[in-house]
Amino acid sequence: MKEKTGNVMRGGVRATTGILIIGVAATAVVLLGNAPLPGIERQPVSVTADTLQGAARNLVCAGSFAVLGADPTRPSVALPTGDVAITMAGALESQSELVRAEPGGTAPQVLGVPAGETFGAVQTQEVFTDTLRGRTASTCLEASNEQWLVGGSTTLGTTATVSLGNPSAVPATVQLTVYDENGQVDSAQTSGVLVPAGSERVVSLNGYAPGREQLAVRVVSTGAAVTASLGVAQVADLTPFAVDTVTRQLSPSRTLTVPGVANASDHQHGPGDAGELDPYSVLVRVLAPGGESGTATVRAVMPDGTSEQLGTIEYSGRAVAEFPVAHWPEEAEAAIIDAADPIVGAVMGSVDTGVEHDYAWFVPASPLTGNTDIAVAVAGGGELVLVNPGDVDAEVRVSDDGGVGGAKRITVPAGGAVTASASGAAVLNSTEPIVAGVRILRGGDIAGYPLSELNERAGSLTVFTR
């Protein structure tokens, strides 16, 4: 009996002890709930990678001019003809070719540029066939997913082709949207163009939009970015009249600065109601991609910083608008187009000497960064055209031979445009942002192209791990 009583007492003590422990724990939980807990903080682990190490950027030169209808048995096929000359400024890491559907001439070139380096390149060609003659020039550019081409027509005797280059390792699908003097061409007449990896395709606009007097083309690619240029050729009464290769522009802007515009002739200018008239007018062409209606003013820029108002252009409804300039001032070196809405545009200048004629579509150029060395390529026979759209005079240093040779110092007045001699590889450095281009005007040939700098890329990437 005593043993049983002892067992009961020991069990009671253990139960009481358990209750006390549970009570103490519950009390601790309550106390902790009413008091702040100690925090444990740890910064996220991050790794910074150098994205420029061993990287390269690719610029594409379009290759030989493609002549539509060169083979009478295949009138809709554009065949490359002749050889091009490529002028480069800066360090080149690699060079390769794009594959063309039709062989001939100089293949499109892919120029590999070390990341972080300044570089510029241009291709020029003297086109000479039974039906064509003239000079072409176009900037070698990086691929983009959207770009614009303004110039040319598809009227009788004139052909227009778009060259699409894909330097990447994946195919690109390119949508061409064509605009003319009446607005956007029916989408059923535009199409997606497949551009395989590492290749170039040439598309005839005469097949997409025949009989159009004023052309502009939007180029949008998916899958891979591409380069685009516009080839224009014209014959007058079976006589060679003009050829040109038009460099692309990336995006619309309310102000377009077009360096290098010229209109030369050894023929007499004729009188008109508005005064002196040029034998062949400078043509100013604009398009408001957003469909807005408005007015753009056109002025010619002089070396002394003054400008001359040339007229206005009315645009509306995504129609390509054009304005013929009655007389282009001989001393003017550039044109500036100011619009109320974002526009794309170009200015056509020409040369007419003896029996030879040629024209070039000069396109807008973007401002170059101030106080920065920028490598620019000046093709043989070309001259620099420097435009200062700002309010402060710009002091520009131009060094030939990639900066190795002696430097020239040029003052570009505020609001003015001046020319400067340079050859081959050159380096520009300006105290103020300026716009620059190159113009080639020799005998019966005219060509021009804008100068640009490679878009800045981030040099490092920070990755946060979880």
C-alpha cells in the first residue's frame, strides 16, 4: 500500500513539474510577442561582370551597288556590280563577308570593332554600266531593329532597292512599310522578308510600290537586328542620269540637321517669278510617321553663322511631302528642317556639268559628343562639313591619320556650317556638340554621308544572387 502511494506521489510531482515548464514556456512566448526580436540582416550577394571584355561590335558595309534589271531575262532581280572602296578610321579586330543571294562585285563586309573603341567606316563606289553612271557613298553602320530610309522613287526610268544585312547568328524577319505621296502603301503590298543569319537580301521597291514619285520606308526587324540602305538609279531617255546609296536614319525628330547639301551646275540659271531658278532644284522631303498635320520650315546654313529661310512644307496623314527649292544659295553648306512634330526626311542635291548629271540624297546626322575624340572616315575626294546648331562657337580639332598627323583647328560659328579638308582616317574633337558629314563633289559626280559615333554601351553588369 505504501509503495502504491509513493508511485502516485511521484507521478503527481512529475505532472506538476510538467505543468510548470509549460507555463514558463507560454509566459516566455507571450513576453517575446510583446518585445522586439533580434534581427538578422544580410546584404544580397552580388557579382559584377565586365561586359566589354573580349566583346566586339559589328558594322556592316552594304557591298556593291545592286542594279535592278541588269539581266534582261530576270528584270525583277537586282544584281551587284562593280567594286567598292572602304575607308576606315580606328582599330579593326576582324573582317568577314555576308552571303548574297546573287554573287558579283564586292560582297557586303562585316567589320568587327573592339568594344569601347572609337571607330568609323564608309564605302564608296564609282558605278559605271551601259545604263548607269555616278558615285555612291554610304556609312557602314551597326544593325538596328528599327530604321528609316527616305529618298528615291519608282517612276518610269527610276529604280529603288533596299539592301538588308544580317550580321548575327540567327535569322531576321524584316517588315518593310512603304509610304508615298498619298500615305502608307496598302499593307498587302508590303511584306515580311526573311534574311538568314550572316547574309544580305536585296528587295526591289518597284515590285512593292511601282509608279510612286516620293518614297520613304520604315524597316522593322524581329529575331535579329539588321542594317538597311536604299539604292536609287535613274535613266533619262536611255541616258545615265544618276545613282545614289542612301544611308538610314534611326528615329524621327522635330529638328533635322542635314550636312553637305550642294547643288552645282555649269549651266546658266534661268529667271522665274520668284527670282533666279536652278536648272535642277534641290528637293526637301519629309514624313511625319505619327500621322500629324503640320508645317516644317527649311533654311540653308551659311559659314558665317547666318541662315536663309527657303520655304515651308505642309505634311499630313503619313503622306510623304516634298518641297522644291527654287534656288539653293551657293555658299550654303547644310540645311536645317524644323517641324512641329517628329519627322524623318532627306535633302536631294545634284551636279550638272556638260553632259554628265548625278544627284545625292543627303540625310540628317546626329550631334557628336563634345570634348571627345571621335574617329571618322573621310573617303577619297571628300571634304568634311561641320555644322554647329548651338548658340556658342565651337572650336574643332581635326587630326589626320587617326590622330598621328598634325592637327588643324577650325572655328565653327554658332548657327554656322563650314568645310574642312581631311583624308582617310581622322579624329574629331569639338568643344561643343556639332553635326558632321562628308560631301564628295567632283566633276559630274556627287555623293555624301553623315558621320556618327558608336552608341555608348554599359561596360559592366551587376548580378544579384538569391
